[in-house]
Amino acid sequence: MDRANFGADRLPGSIGPIAQGLVIALFGLCAAAQVGVALAPLTAILGIALAAVAVTLALAFGLGSREIARALTAARYARADFAAGETIRVGELRGTIEQIDSAATTLRAGTERIRIPNHVLIEGVVIVEGSEPEA
């Protein structure tokens, strides 16, 4: 698959109408400048609108990625504090750590597998009961 087209089929619309609108707007600005229309107020309005869009996108990405950053940071600390094969107790849950992923830790409790979000391990009380050596 061509890298330039990767994910293009998932876009809600095509980029053609957006590019066409930008070309028409640029043409209109050039025509207005040739006629002698003052472009300073229009440029100020465009600058404010672009700044508002940039701030909106920055807030959306910042707030949207907060949980992902929290999960990745918690995974780093969980890998540093715990290891596969250790038996831990978190609240009423007890099991042997099978794997520590980027989002959650998998415990084996008998025949059951339990996934605990890593931030629960970092923010809560965890009792390490013992460990079994990994082969």
C-alpha cells in the first residue's frame, strides 16, 4: 500500500473541495489587492480565525491524549515495580502476573485471567505476596 494514501479511504470527505475553496479564496484576495481594497482588516480576521482553530485543535489533542499518556506512564512504573511471575493482591483481587502491557496488567487466578489497568496498580495499594521464577 502506498504510504501517501494510507488511511485516505477513512477520511469523511475528499480534500478536493477544500483545496478548491482555498484556491478561490486566494484568488479573491489577490483580486481585491489588485483593485486596491485594504487587506489589513481581512488579514487580521483571518489570523484570529486561524489562531482560534489552532488553539481548538491543541486543546482537543491535549485533552484527548491525556488518558493515553496516563496509561503509558503507568505501564512504565508498573514494569519497574512488578515482574511476571509475582503473586500480587489488589483489593479483593489476587493472582500471578502473566504480562504487563502498555494499558493493563494480566493476572492469572486459577483458570481465570484478570486484566487490571496499570494506573490502578500505581495509584492503589498492592500487596506482593510472592514470586515464581520465570523460565
